[in-house]
Amino acid sequence: MKWWERELGVIEQIAKGLSNKAIAKKLFISEGTVANYITSILSKTGLEHRTQIAIYYLTGETRMSGE
């Protein structure tokens, strides 16, 4: 699976426990854009919740395909 750099940034921030608002502020993007990235990430991975995205990241799943 190919990841956009911003998607990986959003995934990393979700894994740190940040809210959409905090992610938006940290990455200098709008909350709506964060929500769009999350929708894209969920679609690509087949996951259903942001907690699952954090687990996906923390188990190293993004490393094998994001480079």
C-alpha cells in the first residue's frame, strides 16, 4: 500500500492520541482536511475506527508500505 506523506503524518498523530483539531493545528491543515485523510486511511486499510489506526501504526504496519 502506498501512503502519501500527509497520511503518514496524520496516522502518527492519531497514534499519539491527538484530536482532529490538534492534528490540524500541528500539521497546519484544516480539521476538514484531517477528516478527509482519516476517511482515506480507513478506506485503504479496511479499518473502522481511529483507535484501530493507532494500533495499525504502533504494530509497524505502515513501515512496510509507506516508503
